[in-house]
Amino acid sequence: MDFFALTIFPGMFEAFAGYGIVRRAVESGKIKITPINVRDYAKGRHKVTDDRPYGGGSGMIMKPEPLAAAIRSIKAERPDARTVLLSPQGGRFDQDAARRYAQEGCLIFVCGRYEGLDERICETYIDDEISIGDYVLTGGELAAMVVIDAVIRHLPGALGTQDAAEFDSFSDGRLEHAQYTRPSVFEGKEVPEVLLSGDHQAVGQWRLESALLRTLLKRPDLVEKNGLTDREKLIVKKWCRYLESLL
Ligand code: 4G3
């Protein structure tokens, strides 16, 4: 899968691509990340990429011509590319969106700086406008890296042999169950006994219960959105009976 990022700070993406699972995905040829310096498409001796807003006001706006030229040149090579703008005005990017983007062949991320882009770029050149959350960043680069990272995890083989993405938090609308590693006693706290028992069926049941309880306590909205399975209903009934016994 090919990722392009239109930015005035291409170096930010080189750092991102240099570590861990992202680096491995690049080295194995599963993905390619190409940062494009918008300045390379700016005209004139000073290669200006921003200008003052019509109507006045503070801040600067990204000029449309360099962005349009950059998008056109990528699209000439990759007509299948989807153009994605990161902005606080976008629809929320979530795990479902990450899974859908993992089906694409080529994504172009437009990373705005300053106070945003000229509206005509959004109208003509942008397929999707997305946001990684309700906060404002100094630029779209970090948001684009968040999206690329979340998408890469869904590519076959990117996480290694066990392909852990399918078992992650959110994979079935539930948070991940609690996890433990050695030592079996840490600062006086013991690992739940069942996890040391070697009983795979019991471990599976404990993990299901852990995931459900954590989701109910920390993110009840996810349970409301997805409903309960029959197995989960039994767990909830068990806890209802227990809570009733306390009254
Ligand atoms: C304004 C994305 C600011 C318009 C980008 C880009 C937050 C997010 C910017 C624009 C950003 C986010 C750059 N800040 N929540 N800043 O995903 O197109």
C-alpha cells in the first residue's frame, strides 16, 4: 500500500518511518511512505506556500496552487489514489475507518499548517476530510501519522505471525482484557490464578469476562453501540445476581 503525505515538514515522516512495526512494513515492501514537500510545487524565487486570508484576520492560509499541483502530479501516476485531508472539521477517524482505508491501494494525506487550506482545494481535490479527535494541532502531520499507523496494523502480515489486529481492543467493539507477565507476584499483587492454571477454556472465559467488565466500566458507550452476545449476557446475569446479594 502506498501513502503520500503533502507537507512542508517532510522530515517528520522520515522519523516516523524509521522505527518498529512501521519500519518493518516499509522494509518488507508492504508499504511505501512518500512525504512530498509542498514547497517543491510552489512558484517563484521564494517558494511561498502560504498567504494572508481574504477579508482580513490573523494567521495564514495555505495557497491553493502548490497543493493542487502536488495532488495532480501524484494522481497522474496513481489515478486510484484517495485524497484525505486531516482537519479538526473532519468526521471522526476510528477503528472502522482504519479497517476501510486498509483496503485502499493508495492514500494521499494533505497536511495543513497555519490556519488551514484555501476552501477551493477542499471542494475540488479532497475525497475525505477526517479528524483524529476534538483538539487542534499545529499541523496535520501528526494526525496523518496516527492514521497511517492505525491503517498499517490492518494490513496482512504487518503485525507478525499471529496477526494480532483481529484480537485487539475494538476488534469486536470491546476493550482488551487485562494482561499480565512475569513475575507472578509484583509488589505484593498476584496474577489471577486462572491464568497460571494452563486451562485454556477457563482462560478464554476469564478473558471474555475481563474484556466485558472493563468495557462496561470504562467505555459503556461501546457496549450500548454493539449490544451483548449471549455468552456476555450470562456474565452480566452472574454479576447482577452477585450485586443483588450485596443489597
Ligand atoms: C486547520 C487535524 C488546522 C485546518 C489537523 C488543518 C487537528 C487535527 C489544520 C486544517 C490539525 C485533527 C492543522 N489539527 N483533530 N491542524 O485531526 O485543514
